[in-house]
Amino acid sequence: MADDSQAISVMISPVVGDAGFDLDDVIVHRSGDRSVVRVIVDSEQGGDLDLLADLSRAVSEVLDAADPPVLGALRYTLEVTSPGIDRPLTRPRHWRRAQGRKVVVDLADGTTLAGRVGRLAADEATIDIVVTDRGRSTARTLSVDDVATAVVQVDFGRATRDERHLCGLGEETDTRAPVALWEEPGGDADLVDIHHPDDDPHSATDAAAPDATRGHA
């Protein structure tokens, strides 16, 4: 499956780049005679649903044109999605795009810091984490090299005005990551479902009714 993921990444990278996205990852899950191909993309503008749907069509066309087929005779479901909240922040663009969101940071010295992602320095060497304690918000500057792991958390509240100011944000916007699910039935692709992962606890695949999903023959 690692070889499948790598092969698909090489094939679709030009299409993803031309559409204005960065390719974060390709994950292939096999179950019997069927596969799920999950393509995770990101962009500075976030995950616009129309753009994700267009990208889904382009990616499916590339996979269909592969000779020999990259997944052989397996039927597959193609998911094109922007990163979920459980994606670790490992690259400078991850920090930039998570600005204002809640994060838990494990530091190399064994300590843990929870707060909101603030400004990434111009040289990308440091990141501000805005911590609020007893109603008082302050920005703590961390060296990116000192971060062992950093994972965005589910955010059930809105940032306060002080938090947003310290994070370097303006007016409030909904930055949740949408998912576009695309199924390719072997020629004519059909958009099966587009939904928001924060709207319900089910995955994009679960959201599509069994009788509505078709695979690639």
C-alpha cells in the first residue's frame, strides 16, 4: 500500500499543484477487492468545496488514464479532502494555516503547552502560542526546533478579542476543513457527497448511503 500511495502521489502532484493546492498526503486502505484512496490537500485559501470537487474530477481522470491501472483491478473510492484537525503541525505552512486554532504542543524538554496558534516568524524559526489563564491572554514565543509534536484540537468556543489580537487575526471566519467525497464508477464520475467533518461524527465514507456508492471497476 505504501508503494500505491507513492505511485499515486507522483501521478497526481502536477494536477494538485496546477489547481493551487499542496499535496499533504495520499493514503490507500484496502479491504478485500476494494480500496479507499484518500488524497489530502491544503492551500492558503483553505478547502473551498467547489475547488475540491473540481480537483476530485481532475484526480480521478489521472487515475483512470494510468496504464497499467495503479490499483490493478481493484474497485476504489476516491476521497479528496483538506486536512482534519488531527493533522500534526510539522511544516511552516501548517502553522500559518492553523493560526488562531487551539493546539497542544509537546516540547522537547518534556513539557506541554496548550493555547492558540499565533504568528509564525518571517524566518519560520519561531511560533507564538497564545495562552489564556484566568482570563488573561499572553503570547509565548517558541523555537520551532523545540517542538516535538503539535496537534490542533477540537474547538468548541470562539477566540476572545484579546486572543485574536495576539494571534494576529482580524474578523472571525469559519476555518473548519470541509471534505469532498468523489466516487469514480469507471468513466463518468459522480459527486456522491460533500460534507463538513465537524458537522457529524462520521467519516465522509460513512456519510454516503451504501446504495449511493459505486466503485471503480
